[in-house]
Amino acid sequence: MRVHVLGSAAGGGFPQWNCNSGNNQRLHEGTTRAQARTQSSITVSADGERWVLINVSPDVRQQVIGFPGLRPAPGTRETGIAAIVLIDSQIDHTAGLLVLREGAPLNVWSTEPVREDLSTGLPLFKLLEHYCTVNWNEISLQQPEFRIPQAPGLAFRAIQLESAAPPYSPHRNDPDPNRGDNIGLLITDERTGGKLFYAPGLGKTGPGVADAMAAADCMLVDGSFFYEDEMVRMSVGTKPASAMGHLRQSGPGGMLELLGDYPDKRRVLIHINNTNPILDPDSPERAEVEAAGVEVAYDGLDIEL
Ligand code: MLT
Ligand code: MN
């Protein structure tokens, strides 16, 4: 399986359009070695021709143009995007659907609560009916294994996650991992047996997450915040990481400690918020991540499994 990181930043990207502090300010000034990053999305393919787009970020146009696998071919109006999987209904994971409105029917896979959000609070599916067809397919937590006919060779397993529905969702303050507002994906290449665990929004660990991590050869997991109180430390917000559905990397019970249980696997942090000091390759926090044998994703990262 080929895995290509299209966007490694959290919502807002890096730099964020209205931010002039910390990493953002240093990037504007050219005084950091940190690299700009687009918003959260990856794409995977078993054959290198038919690609599954996982999440559709507001930066999707730039991401598609920048990656040859997704360029229009072989027809005159074509795309390498065989299907789309949405793991939640967050704006940074779905707003790019509007950018794909000129396309042929979009084959979209999600859980029912994500379909509900995208038909009500953020009615992208309703809007798109006026531009292109959305062929929606349900990811059921009762039958979490699914295959996508348009992208053969890959088996997908939905992993229930404790995270958070978006601020506009009626479920925002009523988390229930059994409902399916947020899922992770365990993706298996049926020929090579290679397995990827993808969970860019992961608030808490649980048995499903532990099983997926144990099964995976490589994991791309929530790297949003290094500190629980990072927004407060950086004077840009009040919410703790956990209130936004993200497990911080530092400290007891943090992501780095959790990843320490899997020293032989490839472990990569993704969905990195623009406040996170690990964006700066010269920061002590980045040194701590690297000393733990953990990588920091960047746009364009390719992984073969
Ligand atoms: C999140 O995962 O918390 C989102 O990135 C929030 C957002 O889209 O602004
Ligand atoms: Mn996000």
C-alpha cells in the first residue's frame, strides 16, 4: 500500500491565516526551520492508480494539484480519487468537498452521524446535490470491516474513538464513542499484509485503539498538541486539548508514553496544530519526540506498507 500525506496540520493549517504569535510569527519572519503545512488529509492506494482520499480538507485543491497520483487522467475530465472516506464531520476534514463539486459522482464513505451532520448543521451533501452526485455508503460500527469496490486491494476497519464531534454538531457536548462521531481506520493491504492505523483526532485510549495499534505496522496518530494547556500557554485560547478531543503528547498518560509501548513500529504524529512546539525542528519538545523514536509528519511524506 502506498500512503501519501497530503496535509499534516490541524484545522487552520500552519501558518494559520490570522495568527501572528509563536511558530506562526517565526514562520512569517523567516526565523524558524519549521515548514508550512496544509490541513489534515491523507490518501492511500493498493495499486498506485486508484486512490482513496481520507478526509477532504479546505486545502484539497492545492493538495490534488501537488500530488501526481491524484491528477486528472486518463480521460479529459478525470481524477485519481476513486473514493472518499470521512472519519468525522469536522470542518478541516470535510469543507473541501465543495472544492470537488465539478467532479463525477463522489463515492463517499462515513458513519451515519457524520452523514447526519453533513446533511443538517453543515449541509454539504444537500448543497452538492445541485452540482454533482454524492453516492453515500455507510460505515457501520456493527460491521466495522468494509471494502471499497472502486479501490480494490484494501480492507478498512473502523475503530471507535473517544474524541469530539465538531462545535456545530448536536453531539459536541455529548460524547459517545458507540455512536460513531469520530472513527479511526485500520487499513490493510490484502496483498502485502501491511497495516496502517490512521487516527488524526484521538482523545483517549481504549481497547479498540490498543488493538489497532498492536495490529498496525505504522501509525499516523493525533499530534495536535504537545501540552494539555497549550492554547493558554501560547495566549491564543482557553480550551484544554482534551476538551477539543485531542490527547496531548507530554506527561503521564500522554501520547508519547502510549506510543512507548510499540517501540518496533513506525510511529508518526499528524494533525499538528500551529501552536505545537514540535513543528520547530530546533525545539526541546521536538527533541523529546525524536528521542522517543517518534516522527513528525510533513506534507508530502510517502510511506510504503
Ligand atoms: C479539531 O480537530 O479540533 C479541528 O481541527 C478543529 C477545527 O477544524 O478548527
Ligand atoms: Mn481537526
